[in-house]
Amino acid sequence: MTARVPAIADGKAKPPRTGSKLGSLLWLQGLSCGALATLATPTAVVAGILLAPGLLSVVMDQAPGKPTARSVMLFGLAATVQPLATLWRTGHHMGTALDIAGDSTVLATAWAAQGGAWLLCELTPLIITLSIEAVSRSRAARLRAARAAYEEQWGLPPEGQQAAEG
């Protein structure tokens, strides 16, 4: 039995297209980032400084879908809305942008929000695992107690003795 080779109309095989959507998306992201830096430099400066931990998490997160990076960026964007609104209301000048980005309270709030999101993403699976294990241990203890009560009530030998006799 041989494998069937598909017929090609012009006699030449075309190379498979891989990554064309990814390349286009990456190109489009670069273009929009360049446009933001050129047309709205003060906004880009404030967003870049306040969202630095989030941008780092986007680069470092290797999981499919980047769940940790998405959470960190969401928390960072929530903390960045007010400083950006202040920048836009006060004239959108580079001096104002540097004042806002250099304010230790604003910077600490944005970075702490992103750090909290990262910590939450790291600790949540551990907390869920520990709680599931605690529930299962509690249930196993309740079942062992019920089994011991039934053994005594029905006059059955304990579990260990039953296996040794059988």
C-alpha cells in the first residue's frame, strides 16, 4: 500500500504558509507602537514607565495565552488610567508627563498593582491545591470514622484484620 501524492496543477509544490498571521500581527503592533511614540510621546512615556512591569511580564510569560501577563497588564492599566487622564486634562505636555511619571505615589501605586497581580497569579494555584487537599483529607477522615462506626455497629472486624484473614 503506497501513500497517495496529491496532484499539483503546475508541477511545483508550494511551500506551506506558516506564521503569516503572527508576522502580520507583530508588524501591526510595531507600527502602532511607533505611531504612539511619535504622535503621543507624553502618553507613551507615562504608559511605558507605569506599565514597565506589565511589559516585562508580557516578554517573560511563556505560557500559552500569557495568562499571568494579561492579569498583570489589566491591573497595571487600571492603575494607569487616572495618571493618563490627568495628563490629558492638563495639556498633554512632556514636562507634565515626566512630573506624573516621576511622582513616587503614582509610580508605587501602578507597580504595586502589577506586583499584586503577579503575586495573585502565582499564589492562587497553590491556595486552590491546598484547599482541595484539605477538603479531601477532611472527607477521608469522616469516611474512616463512619466506617469504624459501622464496623462496631455490625460487629465486623476492623479493616486491617479483615485483609489479613482473607
